[in-house]
Amino acid sequence: MVTNSFPIRYVRVSRQGLTLIEVLIATTITLLMMLAMAQGFKSLSQTVSEGRSMLNLSDQLRGLNQLLRNDFAGRTTDSATPQSGLLSSGYFKYYDGPISDSTAALFNHLPLAATLEERLSASRWGDIDDIVMFTAKAKPGQVFRGKIPQALLIINAGFTPTAAQWSTDVTISSEYAEIVWFMMPLNEFNSIDPTNGNNMVVDTNLDGMPDRLALCRRVLLIRPDLNITPTAAMFGNGAVAVGDYLTMQPLAPTDPTNFRFMMQNPYQRCDLSVRPHLVSDVSSSYVSIKTNSIEDLQLPQNRFAHYGFPIGTSGTLIPTLALTTENLATAYTSMTNLVFSTYTGINPAIVSFQDRGFLPAPFMRTKPIAIAGGGFSRQPLLEEIVASNVVAFDLKGFDTSVKQLAHPGADGSWGDFGVNDDGVNLTDDRLEAGWPGTDDFALTPSDAGYAIQLIDIANGVADSEVVAGAGAFVDAGWGSKVFSSIHPTIAGSVSMTSLNATQRGRIVKYFPSSMSLVDVNLTLDDLIPATTLYDSGSWYINTSLHQTYQPAFDTFTTSYEYDGEAVFRTLSGLVWQEGTRRFGGTPPRGGLDPAVDGVGNDSTDRDVIPQIPYKMPSIQATIRVQDYTAGTLQQISVVHDLTN
């Protein structure tokens, strides 16, 4: 039997594709590679964006730094105070609002917030309500420029202007100007409402801080040669009792609100330094305007944004800044009340007359726009804004008497923990405070920890009282701020009412100067300020009428000492007769000016004294800006010598 056998052949099957598992693996690897590349590009893009943002912020800060330095360098007076009323030296003033650089972050700190960004967002905030204003001269060969209605030149020539000339602006220049640096809250349109005192500021999270602020610089030309005093006919419509916007007519001083906003029309329509001026003729009396000279601006009542609150028929307060909280009455006021204190019996109906906050939006420049049916609307020009991304503008004066306090640092021990740094006495004793290379540091009143250190000193905690040095840049009125600098929900907050006589005695030496503006032998609830604060007219508390508390350094003037008008001292504060008399009022005369030699050099011979009665050595201005898109922050500090 024959059997046919065939060799077994193995046939190799050639695959033309990948299995599903292989496809999934390849896809996953590809996606991971793409994700890594995307993440790399994102990181690179963020790095580039942050770098570009930092460069842009640096350029912006350099520009602001140079502009502010140039303005400071041109000031017309040193910081000697009071300035002689017989000199033409102008003035220098800086007002310190209730918020400080440390309290701004502490009050807005959210330690229990859901996200890290929310918990840390408060750190971007600094002091936002300080103001500096002064007279300055332009650099040689340069001038300040501004716009005024053409009508003012017509009036200066002795003619009556037309309506068209009132609505047409022309540019003029001057070697001298009144310069004001300040912060302005913006509304939801990143603009302002110039028509009233409610700027509709946006504060969506009710943290007391406006969602956006702008750093502003107002330049008002000093041109006393323009002898501008419009008559009733020149005002155009003759409505002297109401106040006309187009013709720059001041509001009639008929009530407290009008006193505050009296000059809003002139401020909106021109870049001249002007003051309200009473005009009387055979038929009527009304308030007009008059241009200022350098000498005129020594008097607070003639300066930009100053007014005297009327006290019945007796007179007014010594002129202070006309400030407003805009529509931040709930958040901003409740926050700042903890710093400046508020009389609990104050009439809620007059809370809008508390003088703290920001310069009113109606004091910003506008442009008249003709509307259908006649008349004009007001369009904000926003020319004053030099930066709209600012989160801090902090002003501080140098106080040589301030004591710096040493702090042991994070390890809680002087020098290196557990190391006898000086090789003598005990390990970590107070003799090792501030030892080189350790984490010890010095606290000033501008630091939040200063208040806690004072608590330890007041309570007699061992080795808590170590003076590290003297002299520091501090806020005007820093005493009140130190006692309110800790968030009220944090244990250990300082309160004058919580300190007994022995405790107050232990810390009284840390409030040695009028810059502190607090008498630590009294409680803040007593609302009795330091003598210089009262005698400067910057403090007034009336249980049913008005509150003013404006810590400030002002070169001031001796003119009140020989103006022939008495200044009355009341339990609420000073009342100045001339305040209403200059607007046609007839307050009862209570005697002549008590000055004997016209100098005001003793307590029986003075009407009003400077709030900080010594020459301030220098001023520091810190500006912090934020790139809202990139989330980056930068700041710069300008220090200027005020002694010459």
C-alpha cells in the first residue's frame, strides 16, 4: 500500500493593522505627550505673560515715580510750620485717611475662604485713602498747562461772554500750580458720576474696598493775573441762588451739602486754582469765584476741595477737606469706624456729613455736551487719572520720636533658639536681641505686630519690652491706628478701654509726639483728642450734627492770629466766625481776635495752631499696582526730603 505524504507547511499570516488594545495604548501615550507639550507651552506662556506683565508694571511705576518726584521737587515751601502769613510761600499738606497699609489687608483677610486665592487676595490691598497736596513751581524752561472756558478770558478783558464762549475750552499755562495726588474709586463702568455725591462705587464682596480705584493727579494753575470775578450778568442765566454748571457758578451756601459741594461747578469746568468769593452790589449779594495767588493758598479755605462746615449762625468749622465715602457707607464706614472711632449717639440722618473717605467725584474735570431741547450734560474726562490699576497709595511722614520695638521672630526666642549667641549670661536672653543672622526683627507702628507687642508690654510679659531703635515713617494719627490695627475677630486686639491705669502707664512712652494724635491716659471712646488735634480745628464731634477727624500734616499759616476774628472753643470743637461772615452771614461777634502780638506763641494768645507743630523731615509715598489679568503685583516707594 502506497501512502502519499505531504510535508506540513506553516503559513505566516501577515497582519495589516493594530489590535484595539494597542490602539488604545498608542492613543493614551500620544495624548499624554500632547498634554505634556500643552502644559509646557502653557507654563512657558504664563512665564512669558508674567514676565511681560512685570516689565509693563515696572515701566508704569518708573513713570509714576518720576512724575511724583518732579512734583515734590518743585514744591514752593519747606515743612516749617506754621508758615508766616506775610510770606508768599504756598503750602504743603498730606492727609492720612483711616485705612493703613496693614489694616487694609487684615480687615479683608479671609482665613476660612474656600480657595487659596480668596484667602490671599487681601494681601494685594494697601492704604487707599491718603491725599497729598501742595503748591509747586515747574522746572526751568517748563510750564504747567490746563484748560479753561474761553469765557474767563473774555471776563478778564472786561466783557460779558456768550454761551458759546462758556462751552469752548482754551489752553493756558503757568509756572506755578496747586497739585493734588489722590485715589478715586471707580464705578461699574470704570468711570465716575460727576453730578452728585454718590458715585455708585462697586464693592461686590462688601469688604470695604472698592473693586477698582484709580490714582489721580489734579493740576490747578495759579494765575492771579487773571482777575476773574464774574458778575451776575456774566453768569449767563443770572440764577445766582441755584448755581450753574456751564458758567462755573458756585452753589449758594444755603445748607451743609451746598457748603461741601459749593465749588463743584468751577472744579469741573476749569484747571485754575480758584476760591469762592462774595460779590455784593446794590441789588444783591452772591458767591462768585476768584483766582488764587501763592499767598492766598496758605489759607486752607482757599485751597482745592476745602470747606468749612456751618455751625448754625455762629460760624463754620476751620476749613478741612470735603471728603465723602461715596456709596460705601456700609462697608467702608463700618471698617474705618473701628480705626477713627465713632460717637455711638451720632444721629444716623447726618452720617453722610462725616468727613472721611475720598475726594468727591463732582470735583473731577468734565466736558459739557449739548443735549436735545437745550442745556448741557456732563461727560467725565478722566484726565486726572494717571493709573487705573492701583491697589495702594500710602503716604507716611518721618517721626524722629517713634520707638521701634524688637521682636524675637518666628522661633519665639532672642537670637538663635537654644544658642548662647553672645556667650555671656543666659541663653536666649534679651541681650541677644537682634543678633546678626537670626530671625529677630524690628517693628514700627506701621506693622500690624506693633499693637500685639504693646499688649505684651502693657501686661508686663517678661522680655517683651526691647527698644530696637528710634525714628520711622508713620501715618499721621498712627496712635489711633495702632489701637485698631488688629482685626476685631482676632484674639488680643488692642482696646484702650481694656487697659487699666497701670497698663496704660507702661505704654504711654510709646506715644510721645503729636504725630500719634492719641492721649493714652484717656480712652478712645471718650473721643477727646490730643490738644494739637483739637486746637488745629481738625477734630469736631457733635452728637447730633457733625463729625470731623482728619489727621494731617499741614504747613498751615499764622494768618488766623491776626485776622480780627475770634475762634470759639466749644466742647465739640473750634468754631470760626469768619467762616460764614465771608459768605454774607452775620454771626454774633464774641470779641476780637485774642492775639496780642500776632504770633500765637502761648495758650492765651492763639486762635488755631498746626496739627503737627514741628518741621517734618521727609515724606514717603508708596504706590502699588496690579495687573488684573496676569495677577502680578509691584510697588515702588518715593522718599522726599522736606527740610529745604
